[in-house]
Amino acid sequence: MSLASQGRHEIVVKCDQEFLFENPFLPTLLAAYLGTALKAGMCIYSSSPTGGNVRWRSTISAMLWPGLVLILLPSTLAADKESSLLQDWHDVWLFRFFLNVLGYATIIIPGYFLIGYFKKINYLETGRGICYPVIKACVFGSESKTGLLDDVSIAPRNDADSGSSARQAFKLVFCAAGLQTSYLTWGVLQERVMTRSYGASTPEEEGERFKDSQFLVFMNRILALTVSGLWCLLFKQPRHGAPMYKYSFASLSNVLSSWCQYEALKYISFPTQVLAKASKVIPVMLMGKIVSHKSYEYWEYLTAALISLGVSMFLLTSTTSKHPSTVTTFSGVVILVGYIVFDSFTSNWQDNLFKCKMSSVQMMFGVNLFSCLFTVGSLLEQGAFFDSLAFMTRHSEFAFHAVLLSVCSACGQLFIFYTIAQFGAAIFTIIMTLRQAIAILLSCFLYGHAVTMVGVFGMAVVFLALFLRVYARIRMKAGRRAPQPQVQKV
């Protein structure tokens, strides 16, 4: 809103339509004050929008300026205060989290009632029309459960037909290089996007930071959906059996865990996040007992305790000047706990989904399909989608980082499937454990994170426990496959 003096006896009060909507009684108040209270002559009020503005004119003396200020100042301050308060709320991670969840609920709740309706009317038997195949696939599926034995993408390996040693060594180097390159680049870019500003031409300038973690999740998922969809079209896949809506559970927890992963970097360092992710074997075991009713060996509990000890040593002794306050540290820890819980649920739910006939790439497609639906719906409802696109247009460097981040994430998932199919989960776990250690060293080198000697020892304990888990699992599987000695009859 603005005031302008045109000549000696004329004042023009100019405000936009939004201000008039928020202060509907302001024209009447001005008319009464200018025309009646001060008896300054005839007060003329005209509401003629010109270029999106409304003007009020009154032939009065310049002595009326103090009165106008007293009338207009409270309304202006209230509007500014409301805008500032809303911006402050958007800076609170818990508020953004609930906004995201509300956005997902606008999709989940109608879908829940639609699925219940189709099942109630027995649409599988009575349904007809062009939408019947889509509704059948989404709500009912074929429900054929044959496990993973028919999964063409991760079929059991046959060591006798695996080829020459040189060829296998080349495949191993290719898988290790692909995984390391994809996820090391992904980790460096993740920290760059979430902790550094864009647009600063000199070190003294602050620049502009990207704050919407949900948009990064959407970027990752839309590219992964494209890659997995092309893979399913180009390569033969088993006939899909599970209802599509069952992917939504793993998709929702996957979106929330990814959001927590990005958001946590605003409050904690990247090495802390990597170690916390390494310790997720503990909640995974808990979720396995709760969701899948699994039982675990004694060495699994022992290595989980060692991981907890190492992570505690690192967290309690490694301090940085970047996150000095206990409130910030507590927020980061809470977000990390959310990430671990959601990610643990995702893995266990996917294990149950694999009881239906599907490949890993089909799982990737189904989860990312619902993830794109959830995130784009929430972004559009919040108005953050176009704000993020505008940020990309303002900062081409961020656009390049966001696209490359998504490419690395999608390619990394394909390398995961290929590595497990060729060499098994044990080799894959060793490669990824090495990747975590290298990622911490790379982050400390590039971004200057300070780690104490006790923190380094805690990191060593964590990775030692991870390698012990791999070694114990290999020994246990080898013992189960060991042939029983034949007893010769005399």
C-alpha cells in the first residue's frame, strides 16, 4: 500500500486488490475520516480498478497526513506480521513435515474409499468397460504368489555357468565401479544442494539456498520411474500378480524416509548421517520381528550392539561449529530416527511384496509410480512445485545438480539389482560398506568436517561390525550348503 500527494490539496491512496481483500472496511473508514471527522470538504470515494489497483481521492489539506498514517499503519503492520509469521512457520521442519503428510492424505484417503467401494460391490465379477483392466490391476491384481524363483531379473546364480574367472572379475570391477561412482557422486551432490547456497558471485555474498526437500525426492522418483519403465519395456519381465495399491505403503514410507534424509542435512553433518544410516540394522531387526516375525542369530545382536556403540562414540565426541545448538542437534537426531524407522518399514514391506510374482525392476516401477503421485500432488497443493521450478530457472547450477542427483540415484538402483543378481547380497554389502567409509572421507575432505580421534575410533567400530556381519553370514550360508560326508560301507 502507498500514499502519494498530487499537488497541494490532493492525496491519492493506492493499494492492490489483495490488500483490499484483507482490509475490506478500509475505504469506508477513510471516507468517514476524510469527509466527516475533519470536515475537509466533499470526500470523493471511487473504486475503479486501474491496472489491478484501487484509488481513493479526497480534496483535503496536507495536515491530514498524520491521521492517514495512524489509520493505515496498523493494517500494514498486521499484514506484514502475518506474512512474516507464515514464513517463520515454513522454516520449521515439523510444520513442513505435517504439510507434506496432509498432501499425501488428500490422495490416500480418496483412494482408500475407492478401493473399499470396488471390493464391496465385487467389481472383479460385475465390472465391465474400458476401465476394467486398469481397476482390476490396481485393486485386485492376479494374486499369484510364486516367490522370487520366477524373477528373471534376480534369478539364482549358477556358478558352473558363470563364465571364466577373468570375465567374472571384470563384472565385479564393473559393478563396484558403478556403485561407487553413482552413490559417491550422489552423496557429494546431496550435501552440496542442501547445505550450500546458489547465486553468490563472491564469497562475501550469502546467495540463495534451496529449501524444499520434497522437490528433490520428486526429481529422483520421476527419473527412476522413467528408467524402470523403459527397463520393463525392453527386457522380459514375469507376469505381474500383486495389486498395484499395495505398492503405496512402501512408497509412502520411502518418500518420508527420503525426505528425512535430505532434511536432516540442514541440522547435522553428512558423516553423522552416513553412520546413522549404517546403524539402521537395529530398527530393521526390530521391524523384522514386528512386521515379518523373523528370528535372528546371536551374532546379529552382537554386531548391532557394536554398531550402536560406535555411532554413540562418534555422535558424543564429534562437534562442529556449524551446528552448535542443542536444539538443532536434537532436531537432526529426531529426523534421522524418522528416516531409519520409515526406511526399515519400507524394506520389510517390500520383502512381503516379493511373495507375489514380480521382479525387482517391477518393484522399482510400482514404488516410484506412487511416489511421484504423492510428491507431485503435495507440491502442487502447497504451491511449491512452481516455486522450485522458478529456483531452477534462476540458478542453472542447481538445475544441473538436481538432474545429476536424480541420474545417479536411478543408475545406482539398477547397479544394485545387477550386482545382487551376479554376485549375491554378501558382495553387494561389502561394496556398499566400503562406499560409506569413502563417502565420509570424501565429505570431510570437500566440506571440512571436523572429526575427533574418538569419533574416528567409533567409525572404525561401526565398519568393523558391518564386516563381521557379512563374514558371519557367509560362513553360515557356507555351512548350510556344505555336503554331508559319505560313509563308505565295508
